[in-house]
Amino acid sequence: ETFYLKDYTPFGFDVDSVELIFRLAPDTTRVLSKIHFTPKPDAADRTFFLHGEQLSLISARIDGAEVTPELTASGLTCDVPDQPFVWGAEVEINPQANTALEGLYMSNGMYCTQCEAEGFRKITYYPDRPDVMSTFSVRIEGDEKVMLSNGNPVDTGGGFAEWHDPWPKPAYLFALVAGDLVNHPDRFTTRSGKEVLLNIWVRPGDEHKCDFGMNALKKSMAWDEEVYGREYDLDVFNIVAVDDFNMGAMENKGLNIFNSSCVLASPETSTDSNFERIEAIIAHEYFHNWTGNRITCRDWFQLCLKEGLTVYRDAQFTADMRSAPVKRIEDAIDLRARQFPEDNGPLAHPVRPESFQEINNFYTATVYEKGAEVIGMLKRLVGDAAYYTAVDLYFDRHDGQACTIEDWIKVFEDSTGRDLQQFKTWYSQAGTPRLKVSETFADGTYTLTFRQSTPPTPGQDHKDPKVIPIAVGLLSAEGAELVPTTVLEMTQAEQSFSFEGLDAQPVPSILRDFSAPVILDRETSAQERAFLLAHDTDPFTRWEAGRELAKASRIAMVKDGASPDAAYLEALKTLVRDDTLDPAFRALVLSPPSESEIAQALADQGVTPDPDAIHDAAETFAQTLAQSLSDSLPRLFAATLVDGPYQPDAIGAGSRALNGRLLGLLTRIDGGEAAARQYEEADNMTVQNTALACLLKAEKGESQSRAFFEQWQDDRLVMDKWFALQVATARPERAPTVAAELTKHRLFTIKNPNRFRAVMGALSMNHAGFHQADGSGYRLLADQLIALDALNPQTTARMCTAFQTWKRYDDARQALMLAELERIKSTSGLSRDTNEMVSRILDA
Ligand code: ARG
Ligand code: ZN
């Protein structure tokens, strides 16, 4: 069954309030519901349909009288009165048997829930749609030490706990947690003087990993007050860490539930990037309290309304807490690695999709990250002040409502007087626009001409020109900034912009700060790129110039058997030694483009990418760079070591990132001596993990890998790193075997999404390893996905994306991937989730 945006119809009833009682038992939990319905007087459709899946209905009542509803696999219908009535039902569910991790399930003996998007229907019969909002009162009965739900605590005693959430919410924000938990408490006073109790709840033994997350939460609360004027609105804010979780985290009202990997942190067990990610996800979930919870989505097609905006807000937060330029470059790298392949392949869909079979398949980089880019473009177009005025209007006008993208656009139109209808195509038309640039210079006038086009995507042949904010600056040949950053507003398919009064032809710096999620296509010389890498005043375009040089050199190596580009090597050497530059920036410049990115670049040029050749070129390049830096590497490495106690801040992280890059190079020439020393001396996970990675990559890390295992085998999150590292660092021809062996390891379990992703995700990201010509990588992943689908459709479907680029490769590899995709598709009892993903990947 396919659902369409155009088919939206409101529900025929209001839900005035919801009362739930949970009688907890691992395999026979009873859920008793009392739901107050009022028919809407002017509803066109008054069908009383309640969603419900995998529920055993014990009894149902209307106004206290037993009724016999008509049941199907997806819900029930029932005759109901024409006036307000109370629906009552008792159902039984089996949390213990719930391996899909959706609805109410058990993780390490602890009850927890995941209801977004459509999990509440696995808990009880309900109109499980985001535009049905109501207040919830919850009573939990059981002998668990801690029993939590949304909102404020009402009462608790022997064997029960009661909660009330005064804010109307859709069912997807419902949450319940019960188990043997300990808390890390704190408090926060809002700017209007309200005292809020904060708790992070964890399993005994994880208490020492809560401090960082708690600080991140307090910083998020203060930031949202300061920047968006948004205060918290309940007496308590609870966060719970859960080991078995399909996604990163969930913003349930007053009771956020986190994948433990996205909240637990300590210097000994977490890397700098873990810390940065945890800070961002805590902020993200907290920010949802306003963008998502107080104002929610009318239907799931509008998912980007809350996700794009909330990702944008968490990116602003990270930029403020850490380094704005570094965050912007990281986001561009991430968008290109995860969203561009989606937008340019068979899974392409608009930021606001128009149809789906399984909504869980649309929690994508397009909805989230491109959705955030769209907000960023809007802000750039209207300006900062107008942006915040419009967002204030959004909060005023729509608080308590379930909204659409039209509502969002309208507040900007109303508050700025701009017509944003053309801008709206960013939400409706999929695909990454390509921007071709040409230039002329005559009589002191410099003209840039842009031509935009977006290739067709599945189901969308025609693309209209988009509104593209292009941030541009002009530099003199001496490296002076002639024209500071200016935002050009492109609206047509082809458009020119002129700059007058120039003495000589300037050097343009285009798409500063990555001002739009587009592919810039401009023929330039290596000299000009090297010039920008040395002189550009905008950190993004400066870094980009280096990235373009790296790509060009790598492509020439693969295509023409060229040697690593000497001028580029020289530029890197200069940069790496330049102490005036932020170490984090230098680390980013030293990070090579991924092999998958090179494969895509080759494919774009009409060259069939050969994964082995791409891998060899990457190795040769790194080896050559290491050799050409050999005289200064030991000194540079020593100079970037961070001393003093570990602090997970941006400054320390930047230095460690640079130091780690240098260690990678050094390990190529010193036989692993420095890395082995580093491993011995490490007093934090960032350094320990980097040293081990360098050693494993050089195939010199066997004893350290064993030691690491011994040291950390009782820490699940660290063991995930150990599993992933083996696969990520394996030589391509060994990677499938290494991964296959790890799936037989006593600590491997297919039921834990983090562990599964550690191994299989790492395999799909080891480009040349996954694409081994004998098909062993494809076969292993397909075997594992088929096994996982029977237990956990959501994570299976998500990991099918490893195959989304299959058409890039040679006929032999295509045939092998096609065969595996067909094999998955023909699995009997395949989930709707996986079936939809595989079908889309195959169809285009
Ligand atoms: N709303 C959550 C977040 O972005 C993600 C929940 C996704 N759940 C899912 N089943 N797809 O923070
Ligand atoms: Zn979110």
C-alpha cells in the first residue's frame, strides 16, 4: 500500500484526553486505555478507525458498555455515538518478543518505547497520526525500581508510578521506561525563574558517563532561551540511555530516550568526535521540544518541518559552542557523503516526499540534512533579523498545532513580504542542482554567469529552476579581498552578475560557506585552486580549493596513471606547517576525499570507477605525502601532541585531529614505532583509538588489538569501536573475510543495532572491501540483511542503502549486486520496509 500527501483528510474526532494503565510483564503486558472522543461537527469523514498492530484485544467498551469492534491486521473500526464518548480497551502485548525495537520492547531487562513514527499502534488501539493531539495521564504498575513516562510525576508508591503530561501531543511522542536505573540529577532555572529537575537515567555501572551529557543539556537549554527565546515547559526533563535502539535518539515529551552511544561519554571510552556528536544530539532532541513537540507535523510527509529545522538549530548550536567554520566544513563533507548519493541515485526523493509505503524509510539525509540546508538558504536570503522575526511568528501563530511546510513558508512570506513560491521547489523537487560557472572580464567589469540544471530523478523528469543563494567574494591576484562576501540570488536557469570598477581580473571565491547544497561545476586551473587554498578568506571555500585539488590529482592518478600532483603536495606541506592556522582546519585539509567520493567523481565524468584502482591511488598518495614530509613529520607530530588532562573541547579536539592525521602519515614511514608508543601512553580514547587504527592499518596492531579487547570487553560502546576498526582498517581483499569472522565472534549479536552496524556498516564503508570483484562483500551483507530482516526491519531497510550506488560500477559488479538485491527481494516474508527499499533501488 502506498500513501500519498495529496490524500490527506483530517480525523473525524477530537481526542480530549487519554488515560493509560500499564501492567508490566515481560511477555504479557496489559495496556488499559480510556480515551475521550468528541465527534467533529463539520468533519467530512467520520469513520471511527483506530490503528492497532500485533495487539491482542482483551475487551473493548464504549461509555462502559462492552462492544465488539471489527478487527483487521492494521486496526479496528467500530460504531460509535454521535456525541462525546469514552473508548475503553484492554490489550495484551509482548515486549520481550519485540525485536523490531518499535512500540514497547525490552532492552537488557529494561522496558522502553520507540513510537515515532508509527509505533504507538503496537501499544494500544489509537488514532496513531501526528495531527491527533491530546493530553496523556499514565499509570505504570510493576515492580521495577524506576518507572517513567511523559510530563510531570503525579504520584508514586509501592508498585506504581503516575505521570501527567499537560501539553497536548501526538502519540508518537509517547514514552515509557521502566527498569533498574540510576540517575545523574541536576537542575536548571529557566530565565523566567522556573526550576526544572534534570535527570539522566542509566544502567548501574554507567553513572560515570553522564556528566558531559548533562552539561550539554544545560547549555542547550540556555542557548535555546538566548537565541530563539524558547523556554522549557515542564517540571522535569528526563533522559534515558538504552543499549538497543534503531536510531540516535528520540524527543518524547519530557522523556527523551537515547541510544546509549549518543549520550554516554567519558574521556577513557569516548573519542572527540563522540563528544561532539553527543553534544549535538542532546541539543537536537532538546530543541525538538519546541520544533517538533509544541509545534508538530500534520502528517509524516511534513517530517522535514520538524527535522530540517531542528537539525539546522543543532548545527547553529554546535557552531556557537565550537568552531563555526569547522562545523560548516564537516557538514558539507557529511552532506556529500550521505545526501548527494541519495539525491543522485534511485532513492532520490524530495525534502518533502509525496508518497511512501513505509515512513521509517524516509528518515533520510535528504529530509534531515538537506532539510536543514533549505532552512539555511532561507535564512541567508531573508537575512538574520528577518529570519528570527519569522520564526517568532511561527511559534506565536502555531503553538499547539500540527503544521505543514505551507504554514512554515507562510510565516516567512507574511513577515518579510517576499514571495517564496519559487523557493518552495526546494521542498518538492528532488535532485542536487549543478551549477555551471563561466566568467568574463572587460573594461573593469567582471561578470559571472551561472547556469543551473537538476538531473531527472525517479518519478520527476522535469525540474524547475531553483532559488539559489550564491555567496561570492573576489580576491586580487595578490590575495587581497576586493569584494567581500556578497550573496547573489539566482532565480533563473541562466543568470549573470557583474562587479564593476575593477582594475584587473579578480579571482572568484564561489559558494562561500557552502551557501547552497549544489554541485559547483567550474573549470579552473590547479594554480587558481592552489592560490585559493593559500589566500581565500572564507574557510569553507579555502578548504574546498584543497579538496578540489585532491580530487583532481586522485582522478588523474586513476584515469591516466599520473603521479601525485607535485604542486598539491607542496601546498599541503606548506599548510600543515603553518602554525597560524587552526589545527582543526589543517586536519580537515589533510583528510583525503573518501574513495566513494572519487568513485562518484569518476562516474560523473563518464568513467566506470574501479574500486581497487581508487584504493591504490589513495594509498600511493598518502605514502608519497608521508615520504615528502618525512624530514619534518616527527617534529610536527611531537609539536601537535596535546598535553595536560584530556578536555573534550573544540581546541583540544582540533589538535588531536591534526596529531592523528600526522600519526597516520608517520606510521607509513617509521614502521609503527610512534603509534605503538602513542598506544602505550594513551590516557584517553581519542588517542588510544587513533593509535590502534594506525597500527591496524599498517598490519602491526595485533598485540595492541588484543590488549584493547582485554581492556574493554565489558564496555559495549568501546567494543563497538573495536569491531568497527577491524573491518575499517582491513586491506580490501581481507575486509569481507574479517567482517564474516566477526559475525561469528562471541560478542557479536545481530539483535543489537549498534553492534550490527559496527561490523556491517564498516564493511559497506570500506569501499574497495565491500566492492571486491568476487562479490564476497555483497554476499555477506545480503546474508546478514536477510537474517536481520526477520528480527528488525527498520535497521535492515536502512542498511540496504549500501547498494544504492550499484549502477555506478562495471557490468560484472552490477550483475553481482543485482543478484544480491534480487535474492533479498525474493526472501519469503520480507518486511514492508526492506521490500520498499530494495524495490526502489532496483527500479530506477
Ligand atoms: N525524531 C527522532 C530524531 O530525529 C528520530 C526518530 C526516528 N525514528 C524512526 N523510527 N525512524 O531525533
Ligand atoms: Zn530529530
